[in-house]
Amino acid sequence: MENKLTDEIYNSLVQELRRGNIILSVLSQLHIPQYGYSLVVSLDEKGVPVEPGTLYPLLRRLEKQNILESTWDTNASKPRKYYKLSKNGGKVYDELCKEWFKIAKNMENILKSQE
Amino acid sequence: MEIVNRYIYAVTKSFSGKQKAEIEKELKANIDEMIEQNQSAATNEEKAKKAILELGDPEKLADNYRGTKRYIIGPKYYELYKFVLKIVIGAVIGGISIALLVGSIFTANQTFVTTNYLSAIFSGALQAFAWTTIIFMIVERKNFTLEDSYLEKNEWNLTKLPQLPDKKTEIPLSEPIFSIIITTIFFSIFFGLLFSAPEIFAAYFKVGKDLVTIPIFNIAVLQGYRILIIGIFILSILREVLKIYYRKWTLKHAIIHSSILIVATIFTLIMITDNNLWNPNFTTEISKYAKLDFNILNILQNIKNWIVVIIVGINIFEIVLVLYKGIFQFKKLK
């Protein structure tokens, strides 16, 4: 019982750690237009699984924030909504990347100095 | 497929308009895609179920689309809500007890009063619970929109720190709590009597050895005003809850308080100035028992006018007072 509890806590901590990286991972895939499900698959293949229930609403929110832009493709057998980085989103992504590398470097330093 | 439609309905039912249509369309496309990309040998129905399970609890998905959680009464008000609820329910139970006790003295039918005590307490407490909850629901919704626009438009800065409360504009906690208790007890007694022993609202005369009562009100009309009376009660409680929330007179608080007061006053005046509310035979009956050598009709009309003047006067005084305090606080901030 106690083990189960610590497992639960551990899992929620891991989730918390991953959550902060979801947006950057998603943005990194959207230099080319992708639709919701293809994005789920490609992120999963790259070892960054994001649940569809988290991803679909996130795409919509990022579109509202002018970071993504979308188009409906109605030519295929099934209509698909394609998302890609907007011009503004591209700039935001570049800045976020810089920030992320800075954080990664600092985190590495801080964690290694404790060993 | 029915199950897909049911799922989409469950996610989008709390949205409206364009947003709802967009989310529906997008979610449908995503689920169709998930079904199509599933290469297993399962039937379409099973594939749909799997896709839906992957998307998870529709309520949570809706929260994700919305970006915020929705509460009937959120964490910001929950403590205050519990606090007010305890006071109001306590006061209602106390008030009904007193009302029925007083009522039992004046009614011959003792068993009626005692057998009805428990059901009156129960329905009274239930009403108190419901109305308090509704008031807080309104406050919660109202504040929600206020806060959203606040976050969008205004950056927090040092000047936004609230002033330390000034003795002049501060509202001691005891004031609204005392008011809530008194108001609730008064309304519970009034309401309890209105429906259990309405004959109590009368003028009493001793004629020889008999006690004669003449009803002041036309009871059916007075009972018909119950919605308005409940409205006045809710507005009074709302004013006190706002006092507990703000704890001082700011310009905004003073304006909201005054507006509520004006509406409540209008409600009261609508009732009092309704001639049907008063027992039409009151004057003729009263002259039968009391030998008066002045015109009772004139006196009564004057009393009615004076009641209106006093109510309006008291309320104007209160409005001027709170607006003065609100403006005082506002000027100090400048």
C-alpha cells in the first residue's frame, strides 16, 4: 500500500516534469503543417508521448494565442484541420528554444555539482 | 456512430455558439482519424470505443478546452460560503422556533403547530441552504468575469496594493454577521407566521371581556407577495455578504451596495403602496369598537405616507453615508 502510494507520487512528479516541455515539443514539430492525430503519432515515435486529450485542446489554445495557424483540408476523404507555426509563433519558438537550452545547461550543472 | 456522438455531446454541452461548433467539428475529425488509423482487426465500434477511452473523461477534456476549471462555488469563496451557511441555517432554525412558539400562543390548534414544527424546520433549513448557495453562485460567476478581464487588462503593480484599512472606512466583521442573524431571524419569524398563523397581523382590542382582532393586511394579497418578500430578504443577505467580502467601504463597494439598496427599497415600496395589501374594512371595523372622535381614515392614510417617507429617508441616508465613505477611500488612494 505504501509502495503504491510512493509510486503514485513519483508518477505525478514525472508528469509534472514533462508537462512543462509539452508546448516546446509540440511547436518543434509544426514547422510543417500537421493535423492532430499525426502529431500524436510523431511525438510518440520521438519518445515524447502526449495524450490526445491534452494535445487537441492545447493546439486550439495556441491558435487563439496567435502562435499557431490552422487550415481545414476538405479535399481528402475525411476533413482534417492542419496546424502550423504562425510567423509570430516561429519567433516565439526560437526564443523558447534559446531559453530551453539555457535551462538545460544550468540544470545539468546544478545536478552534476551535487553528485 | 452513436457512441462518438454521445461523447462529443458530453464534451461540448457546456459550450455555446461558434466555439461549440468548432470544437465539435474538430473533435469529430480527430476521432474519425483515430478510428481510421487503427490497423487492428477490431470492428469500427470497438475502434471508436478505444479512441474515446484514449481521449478520456469528457469533463476533463472540456476543462482542457476551456483552459479553466468551473466551479459552482470555487476555492476563493468556499470558506466564506461555509461560514455564512452556518450562520444563516442557525438563524433560520432559531427564527422558525420562535415564530412557531409565538404562533402557538395565539392559535387554538396546538397540535397543528407542534406537528408542523419539524417539517417547518426542515423546509426552512433547505430554503436557507438553497438561497445561500444561489447567492454565492451568482457571486462566483460575477467574479469570474471580473477577474478574467482584470488579468487581461491590468498588470499588477505596487500601487495596486490595498491601503491598510482606515478606522473610518473599515467594516468590523461583527456588523454584517449581526445583520445576517437579525435579518434571517426576522424574516423567518415573519414568514413562519405569515403561513402558519397569519391572523396574528392584526390590531387587538379589549371589548368588555372579549379580545377582538382586526386584521391589518389582506392576508391573501400579502401571501401573494412572497416572491417579492424573499427577493428583499436575498438582497439584504447579499449586501451583508459583500460587506464580509470587502471588509471596507471602497467606491466600488459603496456603489454596488447602494444599487442593491435601491432595488430592495423599490420592492418594499411596491408592496406598501399597493392599496389591496391593506384590509379594506379596517377603518370601518375599528370605528365599531373604538369610539374615536377624529377621522380615522385620514390618520391611517397619513401613517401610510409617513411609513413611505421614513423608509425612503432611511435608505437615502444610508446611501449617502456609504457613498461618502467610498469616495473618502477613493480620494485617499489618489
